Amino acid sequence: MGLIKDQHYAEEEISRWDQLTECEKKHRSDFDVKGKETEWIFRGQKDSMGGLRTTLEEAIGKIGIDTKELRAKYKCAEEFREEYDKKLNELLEKGLNGKSIHDIESGLIRKFQRQYHHYDLRSPRRDDVTEWLALMRHHGAPGRLLDWTYSFYVAVFFAIEEAEGDCAVWALDKRVIISKVLGRCGQASVLPSFLREYLSRDIDVLKSRTWKTVFSRSPIPFVFPLNPFRLNERLVIQQGDFLCPGDIRNTFEDNLAAVLPNASNGSAYKLFKYVVRLDVKARKEILQNLHRMNINRATLFPGLDGFAQSLKTLLVSPKNLLKDFESD
């Protein structure tokens, strides 16, 4: 079923820089309109029609779903996405070639662990699954973690930098997710008591037994913030955070929907989707403003590759290039 607009999240349209700054101010407060504590995290996506999907889901979908056939059959974007999600759910539930999705994930982690030392001798502990998953995500391997950021403007950059059409910035109140999973603030937990106790005692999931018990052996739809104890450089710079789905036999959106309040019953929205629709002038202005805030590829991705890729952003303000040229 996934996320349903006006039930699980509210959607708004944005087309100017001043509207983005107003959104940032709205989510900056530590308290909502009813005085309850909040903690917002954000995610930028270059395609506004794209769902919240993990790299593991995307990889499975590319192998098992004929998107060309679906696009020919469903011209409407909403119908295409609905049918794609349906087929993706079937794949995640059945697995591939007789192997369950849990077996596939375990195989990916084990393969990564066994060959990681060829590239870096500073390996995490073998039983620290959280750090291994974060490393896999960092280097582009398929995995169940979905990356978010505490910085609204970093999310905006990731949304619009390579967008060719409408893009999106998601905002989620992380605190309500934690309360729903752990049964805090008077909320009934989505987890049985024995799983809740495991997670409460090892909230950073530093022990493999916690991982296996909560996220593998007894899969239940939910999401939970998960970050390695040792933060790599990119996570620090990007102010990154991960959300981990509890049951990878279901999509990330199904897992997230299981812990979100139903706004159609009068509850406040805890998830927002900002559809960013920009003309050329507005996009240029936003990229220039983000660059002045020191948000670009060079700062977000340390190293030569990040610096080289950041030069594309400077094209929106050629005078920054000509200054160096004129001084030679």
C-alpha cells in the first residue's frame, strides 16, 4: 500500500527560494504547535515522482521488473508507480531465484565483509552490522538503510542539483518514530515487548544478536533511526542519519506507514513532501545561495572527485571562474 497522501503525509509545492527558507524555519523549532518535542530529518530526491526506496529495493526492482513494459502500458505516472510498487512488493516477499530477501541481504553483507580488507585495513568488528551497512551505503552497495540528513539545505541541494524536472524534499519528525517503536510518550508500541526490550537495551544495535532478533528473525514492519557508533567523515559533513526498515519483505514505505500517525483521524502530520518546481532562473538562484552557504559537492564529498564534480555548480555563476582566469 505504501504512503498515502493526506493520510500519512502532507504535500506542498515550492517554486522560490523564500518559500524554501520558510519551510526550514517551520521545521527548525524543537516543539510543534501543541508543545510536543520534535526532531526533524530531511531527504532530497531529484525526481518528485520517485518513492522512498532503499538501494536494496532499487537493485531488486531493476533485476525483476520490466520498467519499459510498464511505461508502455501505464502512461499515467501515478498508475505506473502503483503497479511498480505492487510488483516490487511481490518480489520482496518471494525473493529471487528461490532465495529469500533475508538470505540475499546476509549474502551481500558477508561478501562485502570478506573482501573489504582489499581496499581498507581499518575494518569494523565483524558483528557490528550497523557500521557494515553504513559502509556499504557509503560506497554504493545495495542495502536496506535509507539516508536522511539533519540539514534541510543539504537535502535541498541533493534534490535540485541533478534534477531535470520537479524534485522533492521530504521532512520527517524522527521523534514520533522513536516513540511509536519504543512505546514512549503514552504511545502503544508496534513491537512485541521482548523485541522492544532488545532494542531499548542496545539502541545503537552494536550487538549482532540485537540485529538478528529485531531486524531479521522476527521481521515486523517499522522503521528506526540507525547510525553507526563510529561516524565516517561523510556522515559528519552531511549531518547524515539512516532509517532502517524492520521488515525488508515489505517496501520501505510500507514499513514507514506502519509507524506514522493517521492524519485523516485528526493527528498532526509528521511527514511532509515538498514538491520543488523551479524554472531556470529560480534553480540558478538556489544553487548560488547554497554555494554561498558552503553547500556543494566539494564540501559534501571530500576528496578530488567531490571537488571536480563541484565545478558544475560554479557554471551557474561564471564570474567565480573568470576571477581566477583574469588573475593568471
